[in-house]
Amino acid sequence: MNRNSKIYTVLFTFLISFVFILVLSFFNGITIERTEKNKTLSTIKAILNSMAIVYADDDQAYTIFSESIKYEKKESLDIYTFSRAADTAVAVIFSGSGLWGSITGSLAFDKDISMLLGVDFISQNETPGLGGRIEEKWFKEQFKNKVISENPLELSTNKTGKGIYNSLNNEIDAVTGASLTSTYLLNIINSYIYKVKQVLGVS
């Protein structure tokens, strides 16, 4: 066959494309189980972290989750409940639009939905070094044991970017240089606080 002909070019391009697609499909097939397992583990860790439940490693995280966490679906909410002795915590999976993409995570409450126990993230697509810093410890610490008031959470007027806060007020310190991401996140969290109260019948 003439290598300069159009038929040869089309057949050669088709063959190369077919081989690459076949190879990619093969590797996707052998890694999909691991990918799903990692995704499940990320969700489990986020739920436990938001509830401030300590675990030593991945295996212990799986064990605690399977033995101590009860799951139920109420309306549009995925609700996870931890009960042991006098301790009860409720976590929900939240998801919403950030500045550049979806932000998904776990938001935990006490049994009366009067206090936030914590927040942790499963996935986010914000800019590394800017909005992506919402995953830093100092930022997430601001949500620990945060009393839920009638007023929604809002950005602190101090604008220090250092996580200086009071658990009794409704202010959250924004990530420096990423006030928009911080605002989008607070909007998501506020909407889920309202939704949880409505679904669980808390005034």
C-alpha cells in the first residue's frame, strides 16, 4: 500500500487510535476498583475527622466506621450517626459550587444540632496555595465546637487569615487571598445547616 495515500493515512491513524484506546481501557479496568476504594476511604476519613473521632490508620478507620457509624438517607441528605455511651454525633455529606469547581466534604453536629463539631473535605478544585488552603488545619479548626446561632456564618471583619476566632460568635477567618472561595464555602455550609435543621426537625 502506498504510504503517501489518503487511505493509508486514515487506516494508520485508526489503528494507532484503536491501540491507545485499548491500552487505556485495560489500565482503567484494572485500577477502577482501587480508585473506588480510595474514594470510599476518603469519605470515611472525612466523616470521622469532622466528628473528631481518632483512628490510627486506614484499617482502624474502616473498622470504626463499619462498627460504630449508622447511615440513613433522609430526603436529599446522606446522614451518618455515631453513638457510643453518652457521645452522639451527626454528620452529613455536603456538596456545592466553589470558585472553580465543586467542594465536597463532611459537616458534623452534636445531637441537638446546636453546635458544629467540625468540617473536613473529600474533594475540592480550588487553586493550590490560595483557595485550596481551605484544607489546612488552622482553617478547619475554626469550625470545631462552633455554636450555631440564629445568624449564618460569615467572614470575619478582622481579615487576618490566621484563624483567630471565637467559638461563640458566627465569624470565620477567610483564607488570605481567597476570600471568594471562603465565601462560597460558607454559603454551602450555611445552606446545609439550614437543611439539616429542616430535615431533622430542629428549630
